[in-house]
Amino acid sequence: MNEIKPIYSGKVRDVYDAGDGMLLMVASDRLSAFDVIMAEPVPHKGRVLTAFTDFWLDELADIAPSHLVAVDPGKFPDSVAGVPDAAGRSMLVRKADMLPIECIVRGYVSGSAWKEYKASGTVHGTKLPAGLEESAQLPEAVFTPSTKAESGHDENISFDAAVDLVGRETAEAARDISLRAYNRAAEWAAGRGIIIADTKFELGFIDGQLCICDEVLTPDSSRFWPADRYRPGSTPPSYDKQPVRDWLEASGWDKTPPPPALPADVVEATSTRYASAYEMITGRKLADWYGVAG
């Protein structure tokens, strides 16, 4: 069998043409920090991202359709049979006409939103109440889109700028889907001891319907905070690659390639954080997911 080549390879994902208007999206265990890919993979990270997305798309199915066709490797077409280590980290999906915006929802003011708020009292150009502390919960979740940069960083934009890019009807529909999906997920996670501070959705049109696509509410696309360690005025620890970022910051690395080799305990701690977030929020065991055992 000839080796199958991805039609797209990003920092984390590889995408293969599965034929019949479908793609196979494979989430690798690669990890990037400060826009540089680390040499060491994080065990099962790609499976956590895929299992999370499968879980959330089922929970949010009444809010919007999705591009997902299957995650069971037994249901993948022969056209992608040569993809290595695909079990549990792959989604067979329908092709979509993707919106040129990131659909970000923020329930708390943190990260780039906090930097903007400190400077101007706004987030993506929208005025927020005065006197908020870092990581403060917003009175209600806000839709704060950004551009999709071909290179470099995405640019935060106003809702009106999103309207200019995709049209008012589509922008309003994207905002409605994103806010409803975030609020549903945030309520679910709160009941399991996790705060979803913010998240990023990718939306696209399939057969004229606006659908939720790509990864959904994962530690890579969201800020998950442990509720019992949340304190306004500070940055809570996250269920993501924070152990790697912290170690790199302390290492003296200048954040240009090549990165330093990550210690085994830092890699293990990061893998554990990803798995813990999945198991806490979903109530499922990662060991039961495709490809994890053995």
C-alpha cells in the first residue's frame, strides 16, 4: 500500500482527503508553545482532543449540526486505511465552507482580553463595566471574534468587522450558535468543578447550513480552570499545556527554534492534565477511548 500523504499538516493536526466530499482530521500528540513545536509528543493528547470533540458535538447537537461523520475507525473508508496511528485521534468529517473568522466566546476576562481591558476598558472594542479584576466573570458571556491569520497571530476584531467579513445574517447566526454552545458547555462543566473561561469555535457551511466544525471545547481551544482554585485578581492554573509553558519560561529559552528538550516529568504532567480535564468534564475514562488501551 502506498503511503498516504496529508493534504494539510498544521502544528497539531494532519488532514487527509477521504473522498466523497469527506476529510479525515487526525489530531497528533504534537505540542506547540510560544508558536514553536516541541520535539517531545504528549502521550494521548490527540486522543483527548478527539474524544472531547466527539462528546461535545453530541451534547450540542440540538444547537447546531456538525461536520462529524464518524470517530470509530471501523467506519472509516478504505481511502484512509494507510493513515498511521489513526485510532482514537481521527474524525471522519464532511467538507465545509469555513467562515474566515474565529468564533470566540468569553465568560471571563483573561488573556488578550484582559490586556485590552486594562489598556482601554474594552474587549474587542466593546466597552465593559469599569473596575473588573483579572479573570473576573463577565455579567454575561460575550462573542468576541477574531480574524484567521495565514501566518503570525489572529487579530481581535469587533462584531461590526465580522459583519464586514461574512455578512450580517451569517455573523448573527455564528454569534447565536457560539453563545448558546458556550453557555450550555459552561453550565455542564461548572457542575463538575471546571470553569470554562473562554473558548473558540470554528463554523462553516455544509449544504447551506451553518455547522460546528474542527475541535470543540478542548483544552487547546479553551481555558479550563479548576473551580476550587479560582480567585479573581489572579490567573488560575489551566488544564492544558501550562506545565510546559511554565518550564520553558523558567528555562531561559529565548522562544526561537529549536526549543530545549522537555524533561519527562513535564511531559507526563501535561499529559495528565489533558486526561484529567476530559475525565472530569465528561465523566468518562480515557482508557475506554479508541486506541488508548494497548
